[in-house]
Amino acid sequence: MHVLLYVVDSLRADHLSTYGYSRETTPVVDSIGADGIVFERCYTPATWTRSVASSIVTGRFPPTHQVELRDDTLPADLPTLAERFSAAGFDTACVTGMGNVSSSTGFGRGFDDMIEVYKKPEVLDKRELSSTEEEALHHESNDVVAYPRAEDLHHYLLEWLRDRREKDTFSLVWGIDPHDPYDPPKGADWFLEAPHDGWGRTREHLLEASTEAEFSRLRDLYDCCIRYWDREMGRLIDQFEEEGLYNDLVMAVVGDHGESFGERTNYGKPSFGHGNPPYEEQMRVPFILRTPERVSPDTDSESGQRRTQLVSLVDVGATLLDVAVCEFPDLDPVVGGVSQRPQTAGRDAVFARTRIESSRAMSAGVRTVDEKYIRITPPPVSVASLREHPLHFFRSRLQTDREQLYDLTSDPDETKNVAESATDERKRHRKQLEKWEKRCESIETDRPGRLNDEQTERQLEALGYR
């Protein structure tokens, strides 16, 4: 059996045609979903990559694994998904395109092979490069790093799998094609108006965007990146079929968090990118599960299902272990992941918490079927907060809507904060969120490590993580 967990960075669910998007961005993923299970309501436990990745590989929420700040690395005492597959006799590999998921941030644990494509000399020779000094990767040995594309990651994945056709394998692929800067390759211009003047293809353009026309251009480029990735997924599946790997493939395709394109204003300016409060465009992500027929002999039971229950990305690992008939932890769903393969009622609520830096505001949220509560906590008054992020410090202090409540039935776009008028609901969700945090934080784990890899830090700076 071959188990593949494919994570696409910054992929919001509502920009996939699989989830009803008006543009045909994902015809290949559409077909995968038609033969498998599409989870309509999957939500991320944080809105930036390293914290989410820690949740995916440990099956724990951020307040438990504690990887919440930019320099945090995975604690050594939490078992990882790769370790569990390895203990079950699977060969394991991680093929990663970005430094947030790398050996230097603790994600190599449990993998037989850690293939860090963004450092590969042959990829550096052909892809867009970034100075590691510009990216503030102060502990990496390389002076430059690359932005690898899906086809690069797929090359190394196939190379690794070819030698293991007859073995049980688990592989994690972490792709970055939709991540900013939104720069689709030549010919991937499905959704661009001709002629295109080049605006929008750099991170600086994202930072300066302020008008609807500018955000519309960024969305066009973003959609082209998604469509390119989907095309390469089709080529990857063709290779799997040619080499006899597809019939025995268990595959989950997920996004790690969403992306904002000016849908709302945060701290007095349009919201862009990610790492923001858990509104739907940041929190809702795709989760598509494909299982081979021999795992699901009754194909009607799992083929072409669209499930609407609430699930979290912390559930993905337990679900894959369940499909592979491997041991997986029996966790309290309040603090960790549970298998979503059986048809269940799902979760009563999904939670998220994002910090990124102790000198910046922390956002947290709880989403039920029909309501969303968001709490924004300003940073503590300190010299560090004032010195490192003075503008953010003052903006967060001036934030008036520190508690937000949305009726998702009548207001799915979260445009009307009813926290002041719906007092009972606001208090109930606040208590629910605080209870979740307290329960998660009661689980004793090692403190996270600290990032100490210059090349990785520099790539992360160019991707906006510094």
C-alpha cells in the first residue's frame, strides 16, 4: 500500500471547482473527489504554515503542540504521523518545497528520507531564486534558495517511490505553488487578461494592494497557480498509473490554510495573505480522500461522497492511519484528531488559534455549524512589542471588535458582527473557546525547540514569514 498525504500551501477551498468555484481551477482534483470523499467543511487549526503542519503531523491542536511562534520547532516528545507509519513497517519520505516543513523545524522525525527540494542545486539552477539574506534565514549554509514548482516535487517523489513499488510507503508532499508571490509559470495564463502587464507577481505587489481591481488581479494569478498545480497533479497520476502505483494508492489532498484578498479590513487596512484571524477565507480548506477499491470493496460506500460534517485538519492523520489499518491514538477530540473515514456526525465545533509572534495580537476562534466566534487578544505592553512591531501594536490596541460573532446561516461572508446584540451566544462561545484552550494546554508536552537554520529562515522571509 502507498499512502500519500499531499498538502498544498495557502489553498482555500472556495477557489477549487471541486467546491463549486465558478472557474474550472481543479479538473483533476474534481475527478479524484468524484471517486472518493470530499469533505465539504474542513477547517484549519491555525492560519500559518508551521503551526498547521505541526497539527497535521501530530494530530494535536496548537495550544497542545505549542508550535505557535515563528522560531518554534516541533517538540521532541509528541509522536508524529511518520513515526506511526514507520512503526507499522512503512518506508517514509517527506518531499517539501518550503522551509516551514523541513528538518531544521523538526519535521524530519520519523521520515527515512527528508527531501528538501528548495535546497537542491539542480532546482536552484532552473527556478526563481531568493537571497537567503533577504529571507532572514540566518542559520542556513546556502546563500540562495529556490521556489520549487509542483513538477519539481513530483520528480523527487516518483524517484523515491520507484525503488519501493513492492513495499508499503507513506509520503508527505508539501507544495507551495499557490503561495505568494503569485507567479504562475509561462503558459499558465488561463485566467489572465491579455496583455498582462506583470503587476501582481511579487510579494511587494501583495503588500501594496488596496483596491478591488488590484485584489482581482491577485486572485487571477492565484487561480492560475492553482490550475497549474492541478495540471501537474494530472501528470503525476498518469505516472502513477504507468508505473503501477495508482491502484494501490491511498491519497489525501488538503490545504493548510486559506488566503485573503481584501475581503475585509483588519487593523484599518485590507486583509491580505494569511496569518490573519480565522475568517472563512482563512480557515476553510479542502480535504479530499481517495482510497483504492481493495481497501473499499463496497465502492458505493466511499466513492463520490460529499460529506458536510465539521472536520479539522488534525483529523487527517488519524484518518489515513485508519485507512491503512495502522495503530492510531485514541484521542479526546477536544484536544486531538480522530478518524473521519467512518460516516459520523463529525465535530460539534472546530477551533483555531494563531499567534506567530508574542509581540503581535493573537487571534482564536470557534466555528459551529451555524455560528463563528472570534477573539482577538492584543499583545502585552512590553518594550519588545513596541520595538519589534510598533505599528501593529498600536493598531491592535485600537481594534474595537476584539470579540466577533457571526450568524453563518444569514451571513456566510461574515460581514455583520452581532457580538454586542447576541450577548448570550457570545458568552457561550467565549466559554467554549476558553474551555478548549485550557483542556489543550493541560496536556503536558516538551517545550518547542528553536529554529536554527539560516537557509530555511531566509526562504521563509521571502515567503512573508519574517
